[in-house]
Amino acid sequence: MSFNKPFHRNYRPVLKTGPQAGYSDWAYIIDRNYCKNPEHYTRAFLIIQEDLKKLFEFVEPCDKNCSTYSFRIHELLMRTCIEVEANFKAILKENIFSPIFSSGSRQGQPRTEKYWNTNDFKKVNKTHHLDDYSIDFPFWKGTKNIREPFVEWKSNGNLTWYQAYNNAKHDRLNNFEHANLDNLLNAFSGLCALLSAQFRHVDFQPGPNNLQAQGYNYFGGGFGIGDYLMVDYPDDWSEDEMYSFDWTQLKTEQNRFEKIDYNAI
């Protein structure tokens, strides 16, 4: 059975057989109650994207440079993965999730912060189909232009780029080479997919909302937030997982959104 209300921070297709399906497929994303401060997350992404473009002025985006590593790449990898974690936490917090707190104490006080790990984040994969997203770098030279940042979760594996981030964060001296261009671009693709799975390609920046593709482009269509990377959205949604509502009617109701119970996943 499809869902008659959208979930917080969860973009998924609307059944095309429903009324106003085209409008209902995106309009709820810009509702103020859909999520808290979405511009905070998209702005961080756009800043990282601009810094990545600057990096490409010195390191050519091509297969041959995938193993290149540097302090600048390390910095971008750290910032990108911090944003990945921030988005996962926001999704879990704005729905239903009871965190397990870490044990121990600090300066004689009980520890109350959450010890987050990838097992928590994997729950989001089941509701957002992250492992079916692919991201295309249309300006790339070589064969590694298409990235599937969460594909390892299809077999319940670990994300190579996320492990590289942790290795380079906790022991930079001995794991500096893990902060390479290949891992950075997979992490950045993961952040792009994660934002797309929440907001489609709405960037929540000042000015008119660019919700529909306009005109023609040398590379085709399907650009994500910031109009730099191309996003291939999941096509493996079953009808039972899709939305089915008329947003023209639903938006007039006081309770327009539902919460995902991640404790049951």
C-alpha cells in the first residue's frame, strides 16, 4: 500500500496514476514543515562544490589522477564526510529514532552524546534507496565518470570512501594517501545523492525555485543541486513504497507529513 502523506526529509516518487501527480512529486519539498533549515545543508554542499571546482584548476579530473592526495584533498574529504554525517543525523532526528548512547563518563559526568555509526546510517538506505543512486561527472576524462557511492550497501558491505575518511582522520600521518581524489569524489557523490534523496534538486537559496529543467544542455539533463553533477535517481521503487497523494488538497491540512519509525527498521 502506497503512502498518503510524505515523510520528513524523504523524497520518493509519486504514483503517476494519482491526481496532480506531476505537481505532487515535488511541491511538498518546499513546504516549511517538510524539514528544518534545509538551506543550512544545501549551502554547505554548494560551498564544498565551489572548493572542488577550484581544486580541479590544479588537479585534472581524470582517471590518471585518482590516486593523487594532498592536504587540500584531505581537508575537502573531512568536510564532505562531516556533511554526510550531518545529513544522516538530521534525517534520523526529524523522524522517529531512539539513539543508543555511549557508555563511560567524561570529567565525572555521565556521557550523554550519541555514538553514531554506519549501522544507524544504513537504516536510511532502506527508506531512501541510496544504494541505487548514481552520480555522473560529465566533465570527467576517462571511465570513472559515474560514481555509485552507496552501492556497497547492496551487499551489506562497508563504504570504502567512508573507511578512508576515518582512517585519514584518526591517523593522518600513516593514512595520508587514503585522502586521495578517488575517495573524495566518491564521498562528494555520496553527499550529492544524500541531498537529492531529500530535496531532489531544490537548493533553497535566495531567488526563484528552479524546480524544472529548462532549455537545452550539451550534456543532457538531470543535474542535481548546484547544476554541476548529474543525478540518476533510483528506479527500483515498488508501488507499495511510493507516495500517493494530491498535494493541492494535502497542503491545506494541518498534519501534512508523517514520520518514519527507524526503530522498527
